[in-house]
Amino acid sequence: MATSVKQMIEAADAVVPRITPQVAQELMTAGDVLVVDVRDAPEVAREGKVAGAINISRGLLEFRADPASASHDPQFRTDRPVIVYCASGGRSALGGKALKELGFETVYNLGGFKAWAEAGGPVDQPTA
């Protein structure tokens, strides 16, 4: 069955809740949560990232999250809440859905980095 990116994002939004910058900040302050920026490295270098977030491009997310993968990052644990974001929320929605499919229990979509920065969320400044 053919589908569109819009339909894929809608399906992802149905299983991965979008949260506000304020809710994300509360989750980050409350405890052990992994924040993942799925934008490409040049975007992060140009704009910065959520303070403390790790950057894993969307195309590599599943490989870094899956413990059976040779590229697994041990920061990914299925019992650890994960907050995913990108530039506008589309890639993070798809990435969040992929994490749910890999067995991650609690996954949130913060949406876009710009909204985080505009809400006054702490930012690791760009490197370029």
C-alpha cells in the first residue's frame, strides 16, 4: 500500500506524544532521560543543540539504538525515557516511532529545535 510522508508522520504522532519545551525541561530536570537530536551534523554545527543532547542523524538512529547492532550506543536503554527532536518535528516523529518499534518504553517528540530555543531552553552553542 502506497503512503506519503505526511501519512507516515501522522502515524508516528499517533504513537509518540509531542511535548512542549516546558514539559521536556521538567522531564530533563526530574531524572535520567536521554535527549536525542536527529538533525544532520551541519545543522547542529550551525544552530547548536539542546544542552546535554546527543546528536545522531536520523539515518543512523536505529543502528545506534539497537543493542544488537555493532554501532550500538550504550546510552540507549529501553527502560530510559527518550526525548527526540529535529528542526520541525517530522524526523523526530519518525525516529520516535522507530524507537518504539525497537522496544523503547517511553519516547517523546519535542518537535523542533527552534521552539526549544525560543522558549528559553538551555542550548549548547554552535561549533561553527
